[in-house]
Amino acid sequence: MDLRSLLSEYGTWRARLVSPTPRRCHFSAELAADPKATKRKADLDALIAKIEAGEDMGPHLSARVRQGYDPNAPSLAARKDRDLLLADWGVHHLHLTPKHGDDLVFAVFRPEDAYLIGLYSHRDWARRSVLETLIRNWPDAGLVIKLPLLMGLTNDWGDRDRKQLREAGISIPAIEYDGAVWWAASLGQAADGTPGIVGQAVMGLTWTLHEWREHLTDRLAEAEQAVNRELGRRIDGDWEPMIHDNTVGIVRGGCFCSIGQLP
């Protein structure tokens, strides 16, 4: 695979994981009022406790997260290995218990917060109510973005049509709600099921690396000056490529100089 494709595949796979870090849980009003949530309270409370403690969410994720991806497969066949709900809207689905089953918790994860939208099933991948719940409960949390310059959509698709379009590689990240147009913060999906936000990060990093390649002598000189200035002394030796905490960079004499972020 070429570098751009490899970074895209890595970023798409990595986005499906939930980093094991403690998070504050926020609950939608719809989840709190759902009779099914009351019925499954013990399982829901156990999942919430794991999220708040920063435990591994792996047992609650789809088994496909652990499977490989065939870049040579036809585009539509390859998309079966993608999480299109996550790619299009930035919404994870967690199995309520490690035994899996049909009860799913739809949620959006941020570094320090988890927003629990509601209980859904495997038939609810494109429910308009998912985005509506995000808008009603957390309009200012950056999970959905209000587009004030747009007056409306030419077609506000139904759930079934939206699901079919998504599976065909067409992104539908926007809805009209309460007189405004709202856009999922994930930026929608690409035709191959890559999250738009991953594609944006890949373009940024590959452009930076291209710029470094074109002006390598100047960039290395700038890195050397920055490191020497920071340490107050000269560091000799060869620069070596390195990835540290998901940051791409170069290291010399034990000093790391960042270049860009992996998607």
C-alpha cells in the first residue's frame, strides 16, 4: 500500500477503538426516560462504571474490530469491514454486555467525556433520532455543528433511504432540525467508508511530509536550531525517524522533534 492508503487504513481502524481512559458519562434525556434502560439498568450501570473507570471497551465492541481489511477487495465488499455509523456520524455502538446480543448503546467518545445517546438495535444504523438526540441534549459540545449559512436541504432523507445511501458509499451527515441545518462533526464518510475526519488528517500529514521531503536540508537545520535552543547546548549525531505517542517526528541525541500527528 502507498503511504496515504496505509495511513488512511490505520486511522480508520484506530478510530473504531475506544482508548482506555477515565471519562465523565453524560446521559441523554431520551436514555433516562427509556423503559428498556430501566429494565436493563444493571447491565447499563456496569457498562457506565467501566467507561468511567477507563476500562478496556474491547469486549463491548464489534468482533470486526479485530479482523483484518483486504485492500484488494472490491470497494463495496471492502466496506463491509467498516463501521459506517462511526465513519458517517462519529457514533460508536457498544454491545450492552460482553455476550453481545441485539441491545446496543450508541455513544460518542471524546478524550475526557462519553455521551450516551440511547439504546438501539442492529437495525438502527441510520436513525435520524440519533442526530436529533445529539442536537437536543448537547448542541454546544461539538458533536454536531450548526450551519447558520444554510437555509435548508433539498432532500431530508428518511431512515431507510439514508441507510441504503450510506451502504452505497454516499455520505448523509446532515439533517434539518428546528429550522436549522446540522452537520455531524465527523465530517461524514468517504466512498470507501473512511471517516472524513481521518481523511482530513491523512491529507494534512502527507502534505507536511511532502513539504519536508522537498525542503529536507532546511527543515533539518530548523529542527537542529530548535533543539539546541531548547537545551541550551549543541546536540550532534544523525536524525532518526520515530513515532512517539502517535506523533510522527525525528529524534537526535535523545531529543524528539515533532513533525505531525498520525490520524
